[in-house]
Amino acid sequence: MEARLAKIIEDQQRAEEERASRDVLRSVQGALKEVLLALPAEEYDWFDLHRGEGRRRPRAPAEAAVDETPVQTGERAVAMDTAEDGDDSQPQRQFFEFAGPLFSAVVSPTSSVVEVGGSRPLRAVARDRARRPVDENLAFAWKVLEGEGTLAPVVGEIATFHAGNEPSLTRVEVVVTQADVACRAEAQITVSASLLAKSGGDSTYQGLPGYTFQKAAGELWRSRFDTERNLVVINNGHRDFVYAARSKMLKLRYVCRLFAKELVLRNFVGIPPDQLLERLLELTLYTEENLR
């Protein structure tokens, strides 16, 4: 009886760990998707998220059950959003994917750097309350709020920013209107005389990585990237992980920072250490803002 009870308790603890891991992964991946929409596509287009101009690609029925990235805890792998509900739920799922009325807007990219005299396309992304993209009966109005530069055209979903001839910080705004609802969004554009180096890595578009734990209490490494499995391997025996695990939000932020570290190291290969740190700070700043 004792052995059976111990086995039941162990199974329940494992199920709870897997449920918590799925929640952490959803939060981190959701935040990264928001960040990769907000930051310049040519610098952060690592995971095929910017293709289709930021909208979700429709998945074929055969893809639906295998498209999501697994979370691995120990020797077990848990697939997120699998098709375990069966084919009967597919029409209902498709019904809830229809966008509702306009609720918010964002400019993609929200923060970017343009060389003096250069240009950059900006896109207004309209969303409903559930953050689904809205694309019907919309009107757009762009303008420069502060700084140098011009926008053309000033109406339409996409506008091109043309930088001036001197370095500056420019704020632009778009107002998206649907019937009597109006939403405003801003973007900051740094006009610089020189640009940071771009990635020297190879973008493989594997999809956002999952993560797994490896307990190595006597070792100093906090995380590693497993390229073959597209997983961030986290040392859950490290003193920093043990410290962060005391609080759910602290643990979530710690895992998020490890993701940011591994993604920057993987995708900005060969650039100087100071520029690598700049990329890390940029990614963590925008990611942590979107953690939920």
C-alpha cells in the first residue's frame, strides 16, 4: 500500500510540474512573439514569425496536432495544444478564431534604428480584445509626433518612414479607426549615423524553442541551447534557479532571461561583446513587459 501511495503521489507531482512547465512556456513564448513583432524583422526574424507581415499563418489540418513546441521535464515531453479533443472540436476552434471589433493597435516595429538618410516600412497591427488581428473596415492615419523625418503615405496599413540627414530620435503615431472606435499606437525610431552589426548566424526558422531541465547542482552553467532538439536546457540545480523557484513570477522572469540569453547568443554570432550585451538588454526589456 505504501508503494502504491508513493507512486500516486509521484505521478501527481509530475503532472503538476508538467502543468506548471506548460504555463511557463506559454507565457515566455507569448512574450517573445510580441517582442519579435515589435522589434525590426530583419534583425530578429529568427522563427518565421514575421512572414505574412506579422499575421498567424493558417495551419493545415495535418499540421494542427504537431505544430506546437514540446516542453520537456525530465524524460517526459508534453506537447502544447495537441489535437486530443478530436476532429469534432475543429469547427468550434475555427469559429473562435474570427476577430471581434477593434480593441487595440500596435506599430511593428515599435522600436527600430534607421541610418541617416535611410528609410523603414512601418505596419499598423489592429487587434481585438483577444489580440486576434482585425483587418476589416479599418482606416489608418499616420503622423510624426516628434523629431525629424517624414511618412508616406499617411493613410493605409503600411507607411514608410524616411529619415532626415541628422541623427535624432523620432516618435511616430498611427490612429486606427473602425466605425466609432479609434485606437492609437506609437513607435520610436532612432536615426543613427552608424548601425549595430547584424546577426552572423544562420536562421533556420525552427519555431520558438521549448525547454527542459537538467539538474547539475555542482556546475556553474545556468542554461545551454540544444540545437538538434531546438530546446533551451536549464540547470535546475543551479543556485540561481533554486532562488528564483521560490516565487512563480520570479521563476518566470528567470526562465525568460535564460531564453533571451540563449537566443541572442545563437542568433548574433561574431559581434563584439558590448554589442551582444546591447542586444540582450533590448530583448529582455521588451520581453519582460509582455510576460503574463
